[in-house]
Amino acid sequence: MNSPVRLVRGFFTVGVWTLASRILGFLRDILMAAFLGAGPVAEAFLIAFSLPNMFRRFFAEGAFNMAFVPMFAKRVEAGADAEGFASDALSGLAAVLLVLMALAHLAMPWLVYAMASGFAGDARFGLAVDYGRIAFPYILFISLTALFSGALNATGRFAAAAAAPVALNLVFIAAILLAARAGWDMGLTLAWAVPVAGVVQLALTWWASAHAGLRLRLRRPRLTPELRRLAVIAAPALLAGGVVQINLIVGRQVASFTEGAVAWLSYADRLYQLPLGVVGIAIGVVLLPDLSRRLRAGDEGGGQHAFSRATEFALALTLPAAAALVVVPVPLVSVLFQRGAFDAADTAATALALAVYGAGLPAFVLQKVLQPLYYAREDTRRPFNYAVVAMLVNAALAVGLSHVIGFVAAAIGTTLAGWVMAWQLWRGVRGMGTAAEPDARLRRRLLRILAATAAMAAGLWLMAAALGPAWADPVWRGPALAGLVVAGMALYAVAAQVFGAFTLVDLRSALRRDRR
């Protein structure tokens, strides 16, 4: 059952599958934008789909997994009946989720109002309630998927868990194409596609777990001492997850009072989630079980190497992506989404939100690198305290500025709160020992990565300006964006070599170290 966690190879495994998922997600959103634009059906569905996703992050991928993965990984390392512990956790989680599903079905109008009170009094509200009741059972399937994924990740097997979101987007794409061909109601089709996708994802990770020798079974829920310990560790993370979801609710509430803004923010969110998913989530998924094992074994030097290489890898890939989102948001949005019901005004609003989110991207990724330092030590209390501060910053900015600058205040609040959270996490790792200290190579490389990023950003801005007429031409804007992306990547690669920020030699040596 046990296999060693190989850090860099794990990053690439999760990153490649996440990239595939994000690309398919873009195709899904392109189709949604073409058929629904930023209209009432699109906004109602986006709110409905956000409800199970919000609770999923709250219960499963957030609090539960942050507590479950280190405990499971340590039992795997010690040979202490990890499967029995995981089966008890699976049964307990399923019981809680079934109760939650029943309550949510009854309370759906209040949940929709809490997410988007600006919908009250128009057609979007009723649609969101209907779609929400259909889509909400997804939380059961995706939360159990998250548990199976956590168990697989803790044993060094990342592929199946990382591939599960690909299945989600394939189901959505198939549903949209079938609805368009058969003349089905597009909103209802999308709503029903949500729980169907959840079943497919659960089946995939269950099969992968069984194939890997992890025999997890549902049984009568019982509160064992291990589950009591899990609950004690998860409680602060559960509260922290609640704080994060409050931030999202604040943003959607602000957006719901501007027609189309929920969709604009959602489309912008999809774009900046590409580098966040490929880099930040990949590192967070791989780093947590690796650090948990190293700390249990007393390997402080190995922990420092893992943390430093994860940070270096994250910054080397994230900073240029963030710069591109800030410098050329309009070409990105217009090429990807501006067709059918999605017009030039939608492009301008979405691009503005995207540029603001791009400025916060490094902070969001740094959080994914820093949080495992706490969770690997079963410290979930301090991240909760930090999240409360970030929530207050977000709420003050999003609500306070919304009366002055409109819907984009929600994006500004999210970005600045992200930086506040990252700064608190960085400050809080002092005193954790050698494993939480950046090594000499990371400190040396940071300025070089920043210099290479600045060179790339300047080149992108000049090239985008030179291609100005192409962005208004539906025929040429696609090839122009492709050329701009390729040229930007090449420019960054050259600048990274010139400044000594990141080289292919680093990658080859890291992969060789993984094999040993």
C-alpha cells in the first residue's frame, strides 16, 4: 500500500492533470458563455453550483482533509491500521453529509438569499433555488472523493485524484453539447450534470484506491478515539474554512447587485484559477503528506529542502503567470469568451476583474506552500486566527468600496485579503525550526525570478500593443493570442537563463533526486 512521496514528480503529476482539467474547464466555460453569456440563467446556475462547492471546501477539501491527511500519513508510516482509521472517517463523513443534504434541500431559498440577495425579486432567484436543489447532492459524492483522494495522496499516488476534475469537466461539456443538439433546457441540463459528475469522480477514486490496495469500506458510524482526535484537529480548520467561504459570500453578495457581475467574476476566477490550480494546488497536495512524514521521522533538513524547493518552484511559475494576467487581460478574455451571448462589454468587465485577481495570484499560491507547515504539525488554530483577520480585511474593502467603484470591489477585497493572509502565515512560521526556514538557494533565487518576470512583463506589454488591431478582428485575435503566449513563454525562459532564476539543469537534478 505504501510508496514513497516523490516531491517534484508529484508536483508534475498533479500539475499536468490539473492543467488538463483547467483546459477542459475553459472549454466548458467557453461553451457556457456562448450559449448563456452573462444572463440570468448563467448567474443562477453559477450560484447554485457554488453552494455544494462551498460546503465541499468547508467540510472535505478544507477542514477534514487538512486534519485527515497528516493523521493518515503518520499511520501509514508507522503501520498502525491506516485503513481502519480511514474507513471510520469515511463512514462518519458520509453520515454528516447525508444530514447536511437533507437540511440544505429544505433551506435552499435561504441559502440562495445568503449567497446572492441581489437576486431577490427577479427570475434569477427561483432558478437558483431549483438548480441548487438538483445540484446540492454533489457534496456527498465529491466529499467522499476528497477522502479517497487524500488517502491516495498520502501514499504517494497522485494521478487518479488529480484526474478526477477532468471527469467533471468532460461530463459538463458532454451535457452542454447534448442539450444544444437535443434542444433541452440548458440550465436544467447543467444542474443535473453536477451530481452525475460527482458519481463519476467518486467511482474513479474508489476504483483507484481499491487498485492501490486501500480497502476502505462504509460501516456503522462510531466515534472512536481517533475520530475524536480528528475532530479536535479539524475544528479550527473547519472554522477557518468557514471564514474563507464568508469571503466568497461577501464577494458574490456585492456582485449580485450589478447585473452580469456574478458571471464576470466567475469567468475571471476561472482564468486565474489555471495557474493557481496547476502550481499552487499541486504543491499543496504533494507537500502536506511529504512534510508530515519527514517531521514524524525527525528529518528537519529534508523538510527544509522540500519547503524551499516547493516555494522556488511555485514562484518561478506563478510570478510570470500573474504578470501576464495583469498586463494582457483583455486579449485573454476576448479570445476565450467573446462570442455568442458574451459581448465586448462583458469582456471589458471580466478583464478588469482578472487583472485584479492576477495581482493576488502569488499570495494565493504562497498560502498553498505555507499552510502545510502548520497542518503537518497538526496546528490548525493559527491558520484560523489568520483567516479571521483576512476575512475582516476582505469584508471592509469589498463592501466599503462597492459604493464607489462597483463590482470590482469584490475582486480587490479578495486580492488584498489574500496578501494579508500570506503575510500572516509567513510571519507565523518563525520558531518552527529548520524545516520552515528558506535555504540559501531560495533566498538567492528570489530576486532573479523577479527580474526575469519583470523582463517578460515588459516584453508582453510591448508585443500586445504592437498587435493592437488584431484584438478587434475575430479571425486574427486567436492566432495573435497564441503567438503572444508562445513569445511570452520564450522570453521568460531566456530571461530566467540570463538572470539565473531557473534552469533545465535544476529540473533534471530534481527529477534524478526523486528517483533515488
